[in-house]
Amino acid sequence: MTNNMNRQSEIQNNLSIVQNNIYEAMKDAGRDIHELTLIGVSKYFPASDAKILYELGVSDLGENRVMELLEKEQILAQERIHPNWHLIGTLQTNKVRMIIGHACLIHSVASEELIHEIQKRSAAKDLTTEILLQVNVSGEESKHGFSPSEIDRVIEIVNQCPNILPRGIMTMAPISEKPHAAAPIFAETKILFDDLASRTRISEKWNFLSMGMSQDYIDAILYGSTHIRVGTAIFGHHS
């Protein structure tokens, strides 16, 4: 019990710091706090930690891996806890059938093959799956995602998928020790997002911009992010 109370106190303290940073960044950006969704990413940590965060008021939880999301979803559901689950990590086509209907938003749609598989599996379950297109703005070979020049063609493909609802784009900035190193990537991504949003062939629900993690979420907020994916800053470093 003591260990659990210590863990709750640790997560609560970390969350307070993150929430204060969010408040200040949103204020600096002249934005309404309700425009931002904080996604608590509990990868590598147990379902009990995800439960603590949910009970502290964070109702959006994210996982990198399909199996971990499904396992935590089941554990929490047994306690009548039903967060909004986000899949934020790389999605393999052979795992699509397992995740459809379990994630409120798939952030990491990064190939045409994945789009077609999501459509197929969503149609089979008579569901509409909300997705974000992952964009590799930095051009890093280690990062998944479409190049900005590909996005127009990809959106044409998505628009032909009746069981997919594209909500916006997601990007991952390069990991860097330098302060504000991600800012240029976020700025470029926001320009692309706004450009796409201004076009009539995009859904009127094209309003999600997912960018920013523990090391760079403040800059992401300043450049218009609507969804930040925060793990380490809340849960700590995994040993």
C-alpha cells in the first residue's frame, strides 16, 4: 500500500509540473486550454500507473504497442475504467485487425498498405476508424511517415476509404539535447497542417495536430499542437 501511495504521489507531482507548463505555454501562445489534449503514455509501466493517471483526471492514455494497449485496456475495463485509448507507435499491418475498435485514434498511419488494411478491417467490423497521417517533416531516415510532397496523393487515397476518417497529421521531431531544436520541425508541420485544412476536400473534422513529447511538448504547443504525447515527464524513466 505504501509503495502504491508513493507512486501515486510521484505521478501526481510530475503531472502537476506538466500541467503548469501546459498552462503557461498555452497562455504564451494565446490559446484556449481546451484546445489541447494531454495523452499520458504509460509504455513500459504497469496498468496500475495508467489507472493512477486516469484517476488524476487524465482520460486520454496512449500506448506504442498494440498488445500493451489491449492488455491495459482489459485490466482497466475490469475496474470499470474506460479511457480514450490512443495508438501512437508504429502499427504493423498484421496487427490492424486487433486494434480496430479499441483505439479512439491511430496516430501513426505511415503507409498506403496500412491505409488499405485499416479500411478493410474497419469495413469488416462496420466501424469508422479515426486516423492521423504520420508525416516525416524532418526527413530522418529512421523516422516513419509520408514526406510532405506525398500527402496530397495519400489524402486522395484516404478519401476513397469510407470507413476511415482522417483527423489530421502527426509528426515526431528528432531527439536532441539542444533547447528548441524541434521548433523548426513543428513550425513546418503546422504550415502543412493549415494548408491541408484550408482545402475543401479535407473533412471538416480535420482538426488534430499531434506533435510534442516529454522533451519538446512546450515548443509543440507554441506551434499549434492539439495533442501532446507525454510519457517520461509524467511516469519517470523506466529502469
